[in-house]
Amino acid sequence: MSNSIFRKDGTAQGVAKQRLIESLAKPSKRIIYDPYAENFVLGAGIIKLMGHDFSVWLSKKFVPGFHEHLISRTRFIDDLIKKSISEQVEQYVILGAGYDSRAYNLELPSGLKIFEVDQPEVQEIKISKLPDEIPNAENITYVSVDFNHQSLKNQLLNSGFDKRKSTIYTLEGVSQYITREALNSTLTELALLTPNSNATFFMSYVSKLLREDPKACFGMGYLKPEKAAKFITNGAAKVGEPWISLYSSKEIEDLLSQNSFTLIENKTLADLNSKYFTPVGRTIPENHIFKIEHFVVAKSKV
């Protein structure tokens, strides 16, 4: 199996589905809004007929907190991108872009150079599903990488990436699907891309406790956490994208440090509940809390 950080689109569709569901909520109640998500979801019309409330209720019947977890991850990254822009970041690199729509969904400045990195076949599918006209189209560069024969660093540099400019990188929902060697190699290349400039790096990772102590990955009183853990991991495996690499917080911090990044934030849905859901009257009860996946922000050491 290739060490590529890019995979099939089964889970990408799943994440887009949750973005679509959340976008159907009333404006005063929703956490995120993505008008492009429906383009990537099979059966989007049925989901729209079902509506937000029923779709979320149905999700809770299978795995309570799953929808809220993915939406909080989306919002966390959205906020990070907006904050980085306010700090005058000049380049945005979306690693394993898949069906990510931030390049045209968020109101990004015209001066921001955006690089979407993925396998060529995935990019072709994505582009074919998008409307003919999308915001920021002139600022987006699609960077195709075949990790069996090409270097991420070289492909980005050949596509106009500037090593002197401040950059934010995002690697969302990917680390669990790739080998540790592949993640380390990716981080090494990112460090080489921005050796003397400010860089921010976001990544998510799945906690090793999911296998060692599943109860620790859910809130107090969560019903049948072991069953929920199996449902999620088995679901990923069934679409050909098994989870193969899980980490402790110490391992992630060390891995980042070894590649010239300093850990700044490490959050889960438990930390974001009061920030995102409580203000709109949707506080998640403790027995529905997810702590399986962590959201990490790191800064380059310059």
C-alpha cells in the first residue's frame, strides 16, 4: 500500500454529509455553513428533505456526538484560517484537500494564495462536482502529487509556492489513515518549505486510548463506548480506509518538535462545547461527548 496521505473519497463524502446537515440548520442555530457540501454527497436531495433536526437525531441513534464532533472540527479550522488571515498570512496549503471547500466557502482575501494538494484523480472528481463559477477560483492552484514518484516540496515549489512567505497548512482527518512514516515525512517536507518564515500547521489525530481504554475517549456516562468505537472504526474500514495510526499527545508533541514545530493548542469536542454549541442553545450533554480525535495547532520554530 502506498504511503500517500491521500486516499479514496468514502470518508470525504461522510464529512461533507455532516457539513451539509449542519448547513440545513436555522442560521441562528448552526455552527458552520457550507453551501457547496451538497455537491459532494450522494443522496443530498434526500438529506435536504429530511432536514437538520431529523438528520442529527438519526445520527445520535447510531453514534451520539459524531455529528457535533465533525462540525466542531470544521468550525475550529475555519476560525483558525480567519485568525491567520487577520495576522497577514500569505499562503494557505490544504493537504489532502479532498472535498474541502474552504478555498471558496470562506471569505478569503484576494491576496491569499491557496494551494489544494491531492491526487490528480481526486482533484478531477472534485472539480467536476463544483459549479462552473466559484469564488477565489483565480487564487486556487491545484497541486497534484503522486507520492510514489514525486516530492510534496518539489511539487509545491513548481506550482508557485514561495518559501519566503508566511503560510498556514491544514491536514484534516488524515493522520489515522496513513503510516507514521508518511506523517513524519510530510512534516519534514513542510519544515523544509518554510525554513525561515512563519508557518502555522493544523492537524487532527486519533487518540491511542481508543484501543487501550475506549471509555477515556468519551464523556462520562456515554452509553456503550466500546460499541461506538467499533462502529466508527469498522465504518472506515468498510469503505476501504482503515485507521492504522493512532497517537498519544506526547507522541504528537515530540513528532512536531522533531520537525521544527512547537505545539500551541490541543483540543477536543469536550473543550469546544461551551465555545460553539452553548451560545446557540445546543450544549452537548456529557454523555454525548466525543474525545476520540484531537485538533492540534503548531507554529514553526524560527
